[in-house]
Amino acid sequence: MVRLEFFPTVSHPVFMETQPTLGAGTWGFSRRFPWVLIALIVTCVSIEMALQGADLGMWGSTRWRSLAYQNGGFWRGLLDNWRPNYAAQPVTMFATYSFLHSGLAHLTVNMITLFSLGRIVIERTGQARFAAIYMLSILGGAVGFALLSDAVQPMVGASGALFGLAGVLVGWEYTARRLEREGLWPVARVIGFLILLNVIMYWAMDGLLAWETHLGGFVTGWIAGWWIREREN
């Protein structure tokens, strides 16, 4: 059983520089209420609020956060020879990590980013395909962390999926520009910005940034955009 005192390796959010070619005219909500997006936000917020209350002694136990990370965070060692807390943990952690956050600041920025990017993708794909992209990106972020990280701390955060949403948008833009034989500089500029952002955050957080999750989510989102197409207007 994993029993460590830790500060989690945080999968931080993406701040995407908005370019006119990356979704101009798509900022309004679709005519249908975005239930999937709101459900994701409510789930993440509810979990963090429950942990915050426990941290402050308002209910439950002050051990709730530690237990949540132990049982729901992504532990790279469980793919090697670590003993899981329950039999399915090495599988379920590929999804559960994305609903946990390291605190209010981490949650707030991730949820703002999810709301901003999520409504663009929903406007361009519909809710079912948005959900597919989001879930694939969660998985892709976890795979990226599993393959590239040797961290002993747990990884938590929704931004593997957020980078997946960014990846699908950038991938669509890249494809559209290639088909129209337009310059790719706007795409390269966004990718460069995301790389620089990760470098800065990695330095600011003394190496605790889960950049591997960001990379895995982004690549997965880009690939998902090859077969999950934008809907016709």
C-alpha cells in the first residue's frame, strides 16, 4: 500500500493565446445548454470543496485529501512494483487523477480554462464529440506521464484534458491552413507559447510540473481531431 507524505505533482492548466483563426466567432454558447461541460466543472469543484472543508475541520477528517490523493491520484510506481490500495487502482487512476486538484488556485485556473476552451470545442463539435475528446485526452495525459515521468509523487489535475482541447483546436487550425495553403505561423506561435509556458511553470514550481501529462494530452487531442470532425454548420 502506498503511504507517502507528499506534495502532489501538479498537472497545471493551459493559458491559450487566442488568435482570430483559432475559433473566431465560436465564443457564444451552443443553443443547447452544455450539460457535459457543466457536469465536469461541477464534479471537479464539488470534490475540491469537500476536501477544502475537510482541511478546515468543517466536516469529515483532515486525512481526506491525503486519502483522495493516495487512492485517486496517478502514481507512476503502481505501473512497476508498488502495491496498490485496491486491485483496480492501476487502471482507475488513468481517469480519477483528472478530477483531483492541489488546492483552490489550481482548481480555479483549471476550471476557467475548461470553461473557455470547452465551450469552443462544443460549439464546433457538439457535446458527445466534446466528451469523447475530453476523455481521450485524460487517458492520453496519463499515458504521457506513465511513459515519460519517473516521479514518486502522485500527479493530479484536469489539464491533461485541457491540453487535449488545445491540441484538437490547434490541429484543426493546422489542417485548415494546410488545405487552404495558408501560412502556419499562427499555429507555430501558439505551440511555441505553450512550450514556453511549460518551461516557465516548471522552473517556478521547482520541477513539480507534470509537463509529461500536458504533452500526452496535447498530442492525443491533436490526433483525435483527425477523426472527430467539426460538425457542419
